[in-house]
Amino acid sequence: MKAPLEGNNIVIIGAGIGGLSTGIILSLLNFNITIVEKNPLAGGLMRSYRRSGIDCSVGVHYVGALGEDEPLGIIFRLLGISVNDLFERMGQDGVIDRYIFDNFIFDLPTSIDAYEKNLQTAFPGDTAAIDVIMKNLRKIAERMLDPSFLLNQGDPFQNIDYFNPMGEYLEKLNASDGLQDVLAMPAQLIGVPLAECPVIFHHMVLAGYLFSCWRLKESGAKMADVFVERFRQLGGRLILNEGAQKIIIESGKVTGLQLKSGNSLTADAVVAAVHPKALLTLLDVESLKSSYRDRLANLQETDGVIVLQVSVDGREHPEMTHNIYRLEAREKGILNNGVFYQLRRGNAAGANLLSIITKSSCSEWSKWENTNSGRRGKDYEEKKLSIAHDLLRQADDVFGKLKDAKIIDVFTPLTVRDYVNCAEGSCYGLMRSSRQMLKIASLNNVPLSGLYLAGQNVVAPGVLGSLLGSFDAVRRIVGQERFIHEFKSMTLAGNKPSEG
Ligand SMILES: Cc1cc2nc3c(=O)[nH]c(=O)nc-3n(C[C@H](O)[C@H](O)[C@H](O)COP(=O)(O)OP(=O)(O)OC[C@H]3O[C@@H](n4cnc5c(N)ncnc54)[C@H](O)[C@@H]3O)c2cc1C
């Protein structure tokens, strides 16, 4: 790890949850922070948008581990942001997610014990495999609840087997196809095929949702506004509608940021809370080692999605406290054609919102890859709507004939790509498969003085992963010693960091 940063002025590129939370933590430690965001509004994927009077989610549908003594709950407390103002618990009917396969239904329940029970009931022939899986899941869950997990003290996961791919692990356990299908879901939630998903990521995602599961009370726009307000309250400066153009480097050290408007900012360090491939476009070729550049440029992305927002009759289709996944098991453990449904109360009179999400790769939209959002032409709109109508028909099989169903928006991987500047419109950034795990981890040691990464690509994707990434970025900036000094008491007692 580099030596702690000398100097106090830091510029962060990108005001997604990664950039804003890094800005909040550094402000708490008395750094002078400026965040530069290319869009007119802050929040990145966290921010929702409004159509037909209804708030439509982009990248926060549900979140795990927000309970008071759970990792995300502790992080929110450290940030000074109230969980209960923004989120509400899911699963009041005992179910978080209902997985509907062709020949069976499996419910993801609200606790680790209930999950074990559901697995044993659904797969009586897999008792021995389930025993092993649950033992490891409980060990990992226990470590996640230990303060050393957030402080990154020592190695919280010392068992080397946890870094093996799930495919190999389940093969050894002789797990049945059905069990593998069910276990494929947590891997899917971070965009990695089950066979290639490291056991540790799989179990961390699963444990997070089994600790406690939450969704937004109001909207992603409110969540983004609360993060911005907290950042500003701590003295942070946010510049909107201003893209980063080039990171300025003098004598091998970052000294500032040139902006698209032509203005520039001086800085002791720059934190890139954007997709790392977008970072490459901000650096002169000679400023980065070619081995680093090549490694990054060749990494595989997670898939994109097509998202359909549908307003439905609110009385006929009341809000559901759990999500539904309609899944097909085509090959062993690899889920194809999975569709996610979330039915939420709408904020328009009489209407609720059904969000439908399914996989869609950028290559499916290659005909329009050189076009911009809003200007892709009629044939693009027709293709979007044709897929949307198919998805709506399939939804009738799950919900019965939907009353007053009206498509209010459809977005594709190209929309996501242009909105936040992520390679191939990938939902979860770089794919954290076993094959790529070490390469991605090594990217965080950026071989350039004064340059750091934050956001979903640092540790893991999703709200929890992005916030863990912010802590990791701060640890690199202030050094492990100060990091532990500042945060140790807080992770235990919920205090604020010491001033200065
Ligand atoms: C459809 C979808 C559904 C999801 N659902 C969930 C979910 O239910 N639960 C969950 O936990 N996670 C979910 N995720 C993942 C989660 O949204 C992301 O992991 C997280 O929001 C990423 O935050 P980030 O700050 O790393 O990136 P981003 O939100 O992408 O932020 C990056 C910011 O940088 C800005 N930027 C880029 N380039 C520049 C530049 N040159 N200059 C200035 N600014 C720039 C962008 O405009 C953007 O605001 C979902 C993602 C998607 C796409």
C-alpha cells in the first residue's frame, strides 16, 4: 500500500453512492473535498427518475444488512445518515424473494436459520451438502458482524477455500441441479455465473440479505438528495453538470483535474469514483504503466439489463412485500432468461409501479452503439417496445392479467452506459469471477502517486459493496494506522470520528 497522503485537498470524480460516501467519510476526517459530477443531478445509479408521476428505481431495488449492528447499518451510522428515514424492512410475510422455477418454487426467507430449513425441505437428498454450505455461510456471516470486517484488520477470511469458485465447491459436494439453481441467485445478484463466483462473494451477498432486507420508503432521488445534503453539511463542495476531462500529472504525481468546461481544479489527490475503464480515458497513455492499462482494458464486464417500468391499477395490484424471480434452469446451475419483478406502491393516484428487469447485453444493441440517449431513432424505440411487450405478456403468467398496465419507460444497457459512463452498460461493473478476482484486486494499487479508486469496482458491487469500497479508498488515503484509530471506536460504539 502507498504511504498516507500528504495534503488535504481531494477532488472526487463522480457523485454516485461511491463518490458521495467517500466524500462524506473524508470530510468527517477534515479533508477539503470537491466532487465533480457530469450529470445535472447527483446520485448516479442510486438516483430514481419520474415518469407519469411515478418514481422509477434505477439501481436500488433492495438492500441487505442495514440492521443496527450489521455492516451496512454500521456504515450508515458512521456516515451520519438515518436508515429509518430512507428505508423500510421487507419480508413482512416471511419472504424476501420468491424464486419461481418451471417445476418448483423456492422462498428466500428472512433469516439464516429459516433459509437452512427451506433448503432442507426443498432438497432432502442434499442434506450433507446443505450442512457444509450452511456451516461456511454461518462462519462468513459471523465474520461480517465482527468490527474487524469493516476495519479491514488482518484477514477476516482466512480460509483459502473461500476463494474457490462455487462451481468447483458444489461439484465436490455433489449438489443436485435444483440446489445449484437456488444457489445461483446470490451470484446473479452481483452479475457472476454461479460456476465462476468465488464462495466468499456468494456467501457475503447471501448473508447480507439474510441478516435483514430493506427497500426505499420513498425514492432513489430522495436517497441521493440525503447523501448530497450530508456531504454539503460537512463542508463538501459539489460541482454538477461538469465532466472530468483529464487528470493533471506533474513529475509522476497527480496535481489536479482539468474539467470539460476548460476550468481546472488543483488537488493533492484525485479519487476516481467512476468505472475504472472510464478512468483510462482521463489519463495520458504514458502516465500509466502499460501492464496496468492492458490488464484493466481486457477485464470482462458484468451483463447489462433491460428495465421496464409499468404502471398498473393500484387496487387490483397492491404492493408486495417480497420480490419475484421467474427463472428457468437450462444448464446445470446457470440460470438463463431470469426475470425480476418488484411491485411497489406508486406515488401517483391509483397507480402502482411494476418494475421488470432481465438480462440484456450491450452487443444486442450494437447497431446503436455510436448513438446517444434520446437520439437513437425509431428502430431502436421499436426494438425496445417489442421486447417490453413480450416481457409484459410474460408478467401476466406470474400476476394474472394485469389491469390498466401501461408501459411508462424502458431503458437498455446503452441508457445505463451513457448515463453513468460505464463500459458496456454493465450493471455491476467489472465481473468479480474467480478468474478475474486477483487481477481486479491488484487494480486498487494504482501505480500513480495521488490517484485512488472508489465505487462499486473497488471491493464489490451493490450498495453494500460500493460503501465497503469507499472505506477501502479512505484507508488507502489516510493509511491503515490512522484509519483504525479513527474508526475503531465507532464500529463498536457508534461514536463519531475524532475531529482533526
Ligand atoms: C438496473 C440496476 C439495478 C440494481 N439494483 C440494485 C439493488 O437492488 N441493490 C443494490 O445493492 N445494488 C443494485 N444495483 C447496483 C448499484 O446500483 C451500484 O452498485 C451502485 O449504485 C454503484 O455506485 P457507484 O458510485 O460505484 O457508480 P455510479 O452510480 O455509476 O456513479 C458514478 C458516477 O460518476 C459519474 N461520472 C462518470 N464519468 C464521469 C466524468 N468523466 N466526470 C464526472 N462524473 C462522471 C456518473 O455520471 C455517475 O454519477 C443495481 C444496478 C443496476 C444498473
